[in-house]
Amino acid sequence: MTYSVVIIEDELEVAQLLAQYLLLPNGVAGNQTARQSLRQGQYQVVGIAANLSTATALLQAIEPDLILLDIHLPDGNGLELLTDLRRRSIKSEVMLLTAAKEVETLEKAMQLGACDFLVKPLMLNRLDQALARFESRQQCLSDSNEVTQSMVDTLFGSSEQSKAPVRLPKGVDQLTLKKIIDAFKEHKKTPFTAQQMGDLVGVSRSTARRYLEYLLEAEQVSADQSYGSIGRPERCYKMA
């Protein structure tokens, strides 16, 4: 599923950072990896506005799935825009971005139905958690035909659901990932090539390599070069 996003932020560098992170999750740090490419395409930035008037005009033309909204804008307050969106029954989820530390601002944001509140300077791991919760809610709504307690707990964040789900990249599913992690745990000191791991868990070499690179990026495994009989190097992965 692809989510449309509008970024409303008067600091150009922050807006660019957000856009880049949404499009290339790991590219902001300059270490473009297999994991980065797997997560591309999940978000589409459909508009960026640096002030309240531009944002208002933009949101009259489009209704994105998600809005990243700065509170302090050159010509007004982001909470004013959020108030207007709720008055017009716009369904977009809104994450507020702010350097404001006043509790009253947080209270107002909650009253207006902001889905999250990110305090500047932004931490990308915290943004990632917010996006994970957003995706979980969106998936829950799209998959459900009727209200269940499980659905309500996901949407409203019960104590059992308070921890943000792990945000897996495209092409990496929880079941196969668990099989590979379990294989490492059963053979704790054994290094595996992608081919060996694929044979062990029943997936292709390329699929196994995708999961192993994800685990390497997540620092759950380490990798070293191994040279076969013909001298061609191949990575061997071992539980970190």
C-alpha cells in the first residue's frame, strides 16, 4: 500500500529531510543499502508547503493520507489549519511537528485529533515509530469490515498495543524473518551464506539474501567474506 503525504514545514532543510526520509528511508544518512531499496515506494510526497496560506490552498485541492504539520508557520499557527481540517471533516491523519514545549499546545493537539506529536529537533527513530503506528492503523481500517475489540485496541493504542510494531521493509514478512532468526538461534556459532540459509528455511538464495541484508542493517547479524574454491567472494552471515 502506498500512502500520500503532504509536508507543511517552513524550514526548508527540515522539509527536505522529511521528504527524503519518506522516499528513501536510509538514504538520509548516506548509507544506501538493500534495506533502503526494499522500503522505497511506501510513501508518496504529493505536496510541500512552507506557510499556512499555501498549505490551505494545497489541502483544498488534495486530501492526503497523512499530513506532517509544523505548528509555528510564518503566517499563522498549524493548529489553526488542523482546526479547519476537522471542521471540513478531512480524514487525513495529522502528525504535528514543533519546537513548542507548552503542555497547552499538546492538549490542544490531542483535542483536535492529531495522531502524533513530534518534538524538534526531530529524531528519525521516533518518526519511524510514528509512521509504524500510522501504517498499523491504516492497515487495520482497510482490512476490517466490522468493529472488533482487536481493531479498537489497535486504533486507540491499548496497553497491550502500546509498543509500536516493527516496521518491516517491503519484501520482508514476519513469518520468513522468524524462520531465519530461529535458524541462527539453533546454530548460534555457524555462519551461513545466502544459499545455505535459503536451503535451510526453504526459500531461494535471492530471498534469503534479502532477509540477511535486512538483519545485517538491523545489526542482528554480522557478515564476513568467504572465498570458495574458484576464489569468488561470498558473504557469510552470523548471529551478532
